[in-house]
Amino acid sequence: MHPAVGNHGILPRLPDRVPARPGSYWRCLGDLPCFGRPVILRVQVRRFRCVNDACPRRTFGEPLPRIARCRARHTDRLRSSHHAIALALGGNPGAHMATRIGMPVGATTLLRRIREADLDPPLPPRVLGVDDWAWRKGQSYGTILCDLERGRRVDLLPDRTAETLAAWLKDHPSVEIVVRDRAGAYADGARQGAPRAIQVADRWHLLRNGSDALRGVLDHHLRHLDEAAWIVAASLTDEPAANDNTLDAASAQDTGLPVTKAERWTPSGAGTPALRKRCACASRE
């Protein structure tokens, strides 16, 4: 494959100099698969030498615009496919899937495709979620800020003080609602940095604080809870247990089967200590 690329723009630093052409070399570029099989393009690239002694780049290869980047081993469209697979599946699962469909690549390369991609500039958040997170659990903590409307992380703050949060909010005046936990530092920071913003307690902390409060109330009434449990258990044991396999005395006489003492006692006292004691006595007889 011989690229049809002219010499214009090859010397961006010295466009008025004419380069001399000493030779060429071959580049191997991975491309999109064909019928499920990997495709490798062998591209003959011309090598140039600048005749200007002051040029810092003595020799250089011919660029391939819209085909592949400099020193790249994959075409741009294959890199785009790898980037889409990496975003959907991640490292190892994405590498397995890419190999199955004819685009073999390593997990590390997929993760590098994600880091190399140009991210869209984040929109200013309107509903801001504020919570702490651990740099090192039990020792140092920071603050994580999330855009709750779009479900994405906005920024990480080095600590969880009110001054740091207030300074960040002053630089981002688009925040209208601050969703936070019950920490006093975050409340002060929100009041200082965004006094017009509405402060809301997030759902997780509401449920956690409500469950803690309920647990504290129930801990003071353990004796009453035990009494209620005994009353419910007694009411359940007083009811006869429905068991189709148990024959009473009348049904046993109708069928002509022998009736034992345990069968006569079962309907009236099944599961009670007295029944177990009487059954033990009957078995010894």
C-alpha cells in the first residue's frame, strides 16, 4: 500500500525548505477485521532528510493523516473501536471480547485508550452531592463532589473542611442545590460558599440516621419486646397444628388401623413438653 500524501506540510517548522528523499520503510498497522479475521496493513512510508543544517529534525517519516498517528501500530478507526470496547467492558473482559471478534488487544492497551481519549468539558453542576471519602481509611479523608443530575464525579477536595468546600463553591456559582450528609463542616461550607443554595440531606444518610434512632429507642424497651414475643409464641403453640399425615382416633377406627397412645395425644398437645414426656413413658412401656 502506497499512501497518496503530498510533501506539503511535511516540514511544519521550515516550510520554505525542500527536503531530500533518501529512501522509504514499511509500517505495519492493525486495522478493522475482515470476516472475523485480523487485518494488518503494510504501508510504505517515505523517509525524508532535511537539507537545512539548522533543522533539529534531520530525518523524518511521511505522516499519514486521517489514517494513523505517528509511531502508532493501529489505525485511527481501530483505536476508536478499542476505545468503545474499553468503555463498555473494561480491561480484561474487553480484551477477551476484542480477541473473539478479530481485534486482538491487551487489557493494558484498552485502559490506555480510555486515558488517552479527549473528554468532553464537564457542564457546570446544578445539583451537587457532597460526601467524604478516605485517602487512607482511619487516617486522612477528603471530599468528593458529584453531579447528581448526570451521575458523574466533578472533583476531589484534599480535606473535608468548611473553608475548602466554601472556596470551591465560590468558584462554581452554578450550584443551586447541595445534597450532603449531616456533618457540620459541610453545612458551614455550603452556607459560606453558596448562601442561596438549598441544602438537602441525602437519602442514604436519612435512612441510616432513621434506623439508628429506631434502634436506640428499641434498645430501651428490650423487656417489653421479650414479653410481646413470648405472648405471640404462646398464641401460636395453642393452635392445633394442621397435619394431614396425623390420624385421630376416630379416623383410625374407621380405617381399621391400630391406634397408639401418641396418636391419641397428638391433636391436643402436639409439640408441648408434657407430650414429649408422655411419649417417652409410652415408649418405655
